[in-house]
Amino acid sequence: MFDFSELKEKCQDIEKWLAKEFTSIRTGRATSAILDTVQVEAYGSRMPVRELANITTEDAKTVRVEPWDATIGKNIERAINDSNLGLSVAPFEKGLRIIFPDLTEERRLQFVKVAKQKFEEAKVSIRALRDKTSKAIDEKEKAGGMGEDDKFRLKEEMQKIIDAANTKLQELTDKKESEIRN
């Protein structure tokens, strides 16, 4: 009657997008994912750190970055310092140690605010999907493809999918907020 697979797929894409965005928001623990957004000037173009170095989590407060080419170590250091992530960079013989200082309460609140902004962006995308699907159902009814009862049943089914997606987004946001605050 009406295929909701595209709606479900796009809802999952939005969930994946939000989860990926959240990896770039700092928490109190060291994580290599925070460097995913850092672009380094190397070999005549801008490249992610991950493509230029081996990145490992050393302990709860330290990530080690070991460039495959020692000549770009300074570029990586500069890119991390310029990224405004609030990280300290300390060179050592094989590369760099990225030290994650304890978050101040003010910084935690800033990161919570960023997480909530990303959550709102995701909710707006879900809302747009709902509106698009609702219009498609209305058009199918107008074209004579279904009766009014079917239309309301389909809209109810659509709303269940949307509610489930919104619940998942809220859970992701609550989890991230908890990580930031603790």
C-alpha cells in the first residue's frame, strides 16, 4: 500500500549523522575520534590527521599521534592547536602526545550546548522527513489510491516511525550529555 522503507532509512541516516557529530564533542575522557574533524595542511592539500598518522589512546587523558612521515609532525601540531578543541600538544621523539585537560564547568556547559544544537538540527531533519512523507500520503489519497481511513492509518504508522526516531535521537543526546557532565 505505502512503502515506509525510505523514511526508515533516512531516519537511520540522521541517527548515524548525529552519532558521528557527537564523536567530535569532547567529554572528560581522551578519545581519538575527537581528531576526526582536524584537517592538516600536508602534501599540498588538507587531509585528516587519521590519513597521516597512527592514533592511539594511551590512557584516560592522553592520545598519542605518530605521523608516518616525521616531516609533517609540526603541521599536525599546528592543526590541532588551531582546531580550538582545548587540547594540549606535547611533542615526543616519535610524534605528539595530545593531553586532554580536565574540563571546567564552563567548558562542559559549552559542550552540552553544542550537543543540544546538533540534536535540534537532527530533529528539524526528522520533521522535514515527516512533512514530506505526510504530503506523499495526502497526494496518494487525492489521486484515488486509497480511502480516508487508509490515509489516517498510514499517517499513524508514519508517526510511530517518527516517534521511534525521535526517541533514539533523545537517547543519543542524553547519553552524550551525561558523558560530558561526568
